[in-house]
Amino acid sequence: MCTFLTFKIHCKKVLYLSKEVILQSIKIFFMETKYIFVTGGVVSSLGKGIISASIGKLLQARGYTVTIQKFDPYINIDPGTLNPYEHGECYVTEDGFETDLDLGHYERFTGIRTTRNNSITTGRIYKTVIDRERRGDYLGKTIQVVPHITDEIKRRMLRQEERSDGKEEIGYDFVITEVGGTIGDIESAPFMEAIRQLRWQLGRNAVCVHLTYVPYLKAADELKTKPTQHSVKELQSMGIQPDILVLRTERHLDDGLRMKVASFCNVDLECVVQSEDMPSIYEVPVNMQRQGLDAAILRKIGIPVGETPAMKPWHDFLEKQRQATGEVHIGLVGKYDLQDAYKSIRESLNLAAIYNNVMAKLHFINSEDVTCDNVADKLNGMAGIIICPGFGQRGIDGKIVAAEFTRNHDIPTFGICLGMQMMVIEFARHVLGYKDADSAEFHSGLEKSAENTDSQRLIQQNFVIDLMEEQKNITQMGGTMRLGAYECQLAKGSKTYEAYGEKEIIKERHRHRYEFNNQYMAEYERAGMKCVGINPDTNLVEIVEIPGKRWYIGTQFHPEYSSTVLHPHPLFMSFVKECIISQ
């Protein structure tokens, strides 16, 4: 239930509306929380995250408060140690938790700020239950998947959890829960059992949305519904009847095919919605609204549908996208050759380009292949370069070569996290004259050696990027880095200061163990690389830039995590704008 203060604010929003609207608003405010479960069948990667985010956006447009959470069946505690080739980008919340990349979609679509409570894995569930057993909370009982694991899953799904700051979780009108994986997977079974139990416990306060795939067979020139039928039967065998079906398809489905699916799957025709391939993922909410997905959800729950919201800001954005003329070519220098590894960066660039009235053409440039001999060819035709984040030594030489080339040729360059560190190392080697300049990350045996004092280490190697003091005694991997949102004070008159609209204090999300070595700060400043963003509490260098260049900025933080559809990040906006001018 929402606080009284929240209720007062809510009432202010409807003060000048009609009596009927006010009464409906009050009714909504005091209604019980509703739960929407989103599952997937046939194959993975159908876009459950996009559909979940779209549902959230549509319900927001109707005035409801929404949160979206992701339950993943893998046993890892979080995706922080997972290879990007296996799991794609590791997204970071403001409260410092490493999460699934779908949370990026949730935030970009809805503008909500997720927390550690929005991303749950099987590993977290089991760890919680095992910790309780070790404390003796179960009084010697045999611990089983049912009821102990499923009860913990249900507790999390119902948001019976405290926030990371110790305060009670705020109330929501709708809680959307996406379950990762595919129906029939062994590891998903406890989640399905938890949903089955909740469906009966919650009654009309719960709705199940099932996403399936309708393949097209070219040889037969037919769309096939049998995989969908089998997927629904698999779901029914677990005791769950889907209320709404979203059919992922590459071709338009006619009413006859939708009626066939409705008949064989025991779903109302109006609740069979198709999700066709769209030119942009940001058109999906509008497509879902056009087909009445949000209206179908409300009817199933028993809430009056009312008028269809205009969603003007969203439509204005889509119109900008359609009207965008011209292109801007931007190269991403990194080592992970798959789009999901840099998902938030790609989306941030796309959004910034649209708001600058162009379309971003992004080109991946494998840093392992970049050398002094071929860098000119590799970067040819690029209006700007992103030096991508990452961990480990593989591919760093190519990033350093790219940073030197763009600095010497005054190409707009944006270094993020490790990318910023490579810009710093490059500057030390070729401007400051420290040929051995490097990061302690690539000499991990040295920085953890008890025999080496700080002064001895510096004699042995110029670590212009060094291990953070607070990280030197940490041995556990995973969520032990400097994670989450921290403040940064900007230097007045810098390009970064101007990009942020002349704000003095900003707050951005981090994910790193190593930092700029402040012992070298004065040398960098004298040579022309300015430290224009400093954490006011720790004196950590957050941003470097070279004022004499068009746009040469590196950030220790990840600005891509806070860029949304309606509020693109100012640094990406500034960077893309300069790329357009320079091409």
C-alpha cells in the first residue's frame, strides 16, 4: 500500500479532472496489487524482456504504478561473472547490483529505477534458503524444493522484500514478473510451480502472458501454429492456463490463424496478440497498444478499460525516428563481437542519434585485430569512436592504438570505464613519456604481493591505473567491485560540464576495481589531459578530457545505464552531435 504522502501527491495530479476520473483514480490507488507473469515457449530469445517492458509502459500510460522484475533459472548468484558471449551485457542498478540486460530494457522503456530486488536467480533463491537452514530457521525440517524453494520464489515474486536501504518496499499497482528460459526447461520447473500456486492464491489479481513463436515454412508457404499449441500444452501440464498469448512472428497473422490458436489453446480471441518484426523495438509498445494487449490485461483482472492513452511523448519520439535524415557512422572498439555485449551503449547511441535527427550506423571493430599498421583502415569512415568497457588484458593493445590514432587525428572519442583507462595509459606512454605505463589489472600478481610497497611497485612499473585501496583485500568475485551510483563533481567550463547542462554535481553508475592513479594527476593536467570529474568523497578521478580536441572524453562510470527513450543521456547527446559536425 502506498504512503499517505504518495496519496496526497496522487490526488494533486487529478485535482482538476472530472468527478468520475477522480473517483476512478482513488479506486485505483487503493486497489490490491495485481501480478502479471510473462513466460516464453518454443525457443529462447523471443523478446520476453521487450514485451514485459512494453506492458509496463502501457500500464504507466494509464496512470498505474509499475515495477518489472526478472527471474532467471541459472544457478549463478548474479551475471557479474558470466561471459558476455554467454549472457550478453551485465547491467548495473543504482543500488549497486549486477543484473540481467533485460533490466536495461525495463528502465529505458519505463524510466523506472530498478534495484537488486528486480533481478533474481536460482542461485540467490537457493542461497537464501540454505543460509536459513544453516541458521536453524527451519528447526531441523527436511529442506525440499517444494515447499521451501517455491515459497521463497513466491515471496520474491510478491515483492515481500525490503529495499537495500532497509526501508519497506513501496506499493505498486502492477508487478510484472518475467521468467527467463523456455517452458519445459528442467531448471524452470520451480518457478512454474510457484506461478501455479500464486495463480490460485491470487485469483483475478494474477494474469499469465505467454510468448510463443509461429514459424514460417518457406517450402510450404505456411505459418505453423503447432509449436505454439505444444508450448501451451506444456504450460497447461504444469497447471497453468495462459490468459493471453503473444505470438512472435516474422509475417502477419490473419484472423483465421489467430482464431485457430485461440480455439486449440483455450484463450479468448481478443487475447491472442501478434508481435511482428518491427523496424525498431521502440515501436513494440505502440503495436501492442494497437492490438489491445493492455486492455486485455485489464479486462482479465476486472478493471474498467477506459480510454486509450495518447502516449504523446512516446509517439513524438517515434516520429523523430521516422523523420531522421542522414546517418552518422560510429565505431565501437571492443573485444566482444556480439551486439548484446554492449547493448546499453548501442541503444544509448541510437537514442542520441535520433534526438540529433540522424540514424546511428554502428560498426564493431575488434580491438584484437587493431594494430599500428592497420588502424587507419580499421577506423576509416568513422565520424566518432567508442572505446568500449571490459575486463582483462585481451584486446587492450588495439584499444590503446585506437585511442592514440583518434587523439592524433582529432576524431571524437568516448572512452567508457576500461576505455577511459586505455585513453589514460595511451596518453602516459606517448605524451608523458612513460613507455611502461600500464594498469595494475594486467599485473595482478604484483599488486597483491605483500613484499611490494607502493613505492617499490611504482619503481618497477608506472601504474597510471591502479587497484582501488578498498579492493586490495577482496578475494571473492562477483558483486564485490565498486558498483552502483556515486556522485561526481564537474569542473566548470569543461565540455563535460557543458554537456550536463552546467550541473556541478552528477550521479552515475559504476562497475570497476581499478582507478586513475592520483599520483600522476598533476603531470596529466600540465600535459593537457584534464581531470574534470572528481568524486567529492574519495577524490577518485571519474572523468578525463582533452580540452584542445573536438571531443575527447573518458568516463570511469557507465553513462549508458541511465539513458532512456524519453531522456537520452547528455554525454551521448553531446558526443553524437560532435560526430555529426565532424563527419
